[in-house]
Amino acid sequence: MSRHGAVDLDWADGTFTFRLGLGEIEELERKCDLGVFQIAARLSPEGRQARLGEIMETIRLGLIGGGLKPVDALSKVRRYVDERPIDENRDVAYAIILAGLMRVHSATIEDEASGEAKAAGPNGSTSPPSTVQPS
């Protein structure tokens, strides 16, 4: 079962679960001295204004939130961010921060990324049916 706001991505030397929970978002904001929405805008493919530290911290904190030990997350970020094109890691960081902001399960993100839309129900809604019974 995936965790709320988590996304599984192929990165570095494997497939990792990344998650920015509230604690990680607060630390990211402190480390970057920017709000999470500002960081997301800077990481966006349209903006491309992110600093290397914003990319590195988003990935590092996403790995920690996804369950990796902090020392292992730092080691991976040092190794794979420094040795790869900055734009490639910016895309990863952007996917991580979007998942954290949308607070959705990774399966939903994968469906959206593949272009598969959820079919509308009989009432035209893609939301699950209400459990409230009319009185």
C-alpha cells in the first residue's frame, strides 16, 4: 500500500519511494528560505529558476520521507545529483514536490503521467460515491 503523498520514481540506481510529508515540507522551506509553492514554481519546467540546493533538498527530504535513512539519502543525493545533468534532477524534484502538494497516492500520479484518465461514473463524477445516506 502506498502512503499518502508518496510517489515511486526511477532515480539514481533504482526505484525509490519519495514523500514530502508536513515535516519534510517544513524543513524544505527552512533550508531553502522559501515557501513550498515558491519552490514548486521554481522547479517547474516552465520556470527553470531553481537553485541546486532546492533540487538537492527536495530529493533528499523526499527520500527520507519515503523511508530511507537520512545518512543514506544524503549519500545518494551527493553521488547522483553531482554526477547527473541538473535538469534531469530538477524534473525528479518537481515530481516529488507535486506529489507532496497534491497529497495523492503514487498510483494516481502514475495514471495521470501515462495519460489514463479515470472514467466518470453514472452521475458524471470521477469521485468515489458518497457514503452519506439521504434521510
